[in-house]
Amino acid sequence: MNNSYKEYFIQGSFTDNRLQVRFEQPISIPRNAKIELKMITYDFSPSTGYLNRGHSFSIDLPIKLNQVNGGTDRGFERKILVNVPPSEPPNLDTTDGLLPTTARRTYEPYQSIIHHLNNNEMSINEFSIIVSDMFSIAPPTDDIDTASIYFVIRL
């Protein structure tokens, strides 16, 4: 069994809810590899109700997750890298108008989130991460500014 892996720590700024990641040299992703998300930290400009909202971060690599939309039984397929849940406790809110100018959320799952890629061997020099509201496919209400993501590609 091959347990080798490559670690990646990416940082960047979002433009129109998209983080474009480019590598100086192409990276090789072996056939049927696994992506293991270790941690994500992101800064955003919050709006009222931000503590009750979660965010989804999708990636344009061949991972798949079915998600149910808005309480209906119909699911839709998205390439979700991670869903970051609302803050705990979820019923907190700032309704007195005293919103922070910037908020930071860090999500480090107790166990890594593992995605099995359905791919042939490939070489890439860029990919995109797109953020949306966790409970729908709509753009987030909060403006996501920057993110730091630590993940591993297992061979």
C-alpha cells in the first residue's frame, strides 16, 4: 500500500466569490487519488445574521458530493471541498448594528475530510475554489476576502 502524499498550504484573495490558485510548476495528481482537507481559515466582511450562516467551498477537481437543497428531496451535485458550519451557539446575532468590519472563521475538523477523486492521472497548473452559502447554491451574503487552506493529496 502506497501511503505517500503531497501537502499544500494555499493562501489567496477572493474575487467575485472565487479564489484562483496557480502553481509555478504543474502538479501531478495520480489516478484515483484522495484529497484530505486538514484546515481552512477565512476572513470575511460580515452582514447581519452572519453567525447563523455557514459557507461551502467548492473546488473544480473531480470530487462529488450530493447536497439536498432547501428542504426538498431533490439533491444537486457540487464539488464541495468543505462545508463550514455556522458559529456556535448558532442563535447568537448582532442586531444592535455593531457588526465587526472583518470576521475570521477557522474550521479544523476533528477528523480530516477525505474525498476520493474519480480521475485518471492528470497534471494541473491551476484550480479554482468557489464559495457559496452552505444551505443553497446562492452566492454568500457575506463578502469573503481571503482564505488559507491546508490539504493533502494522497497517492
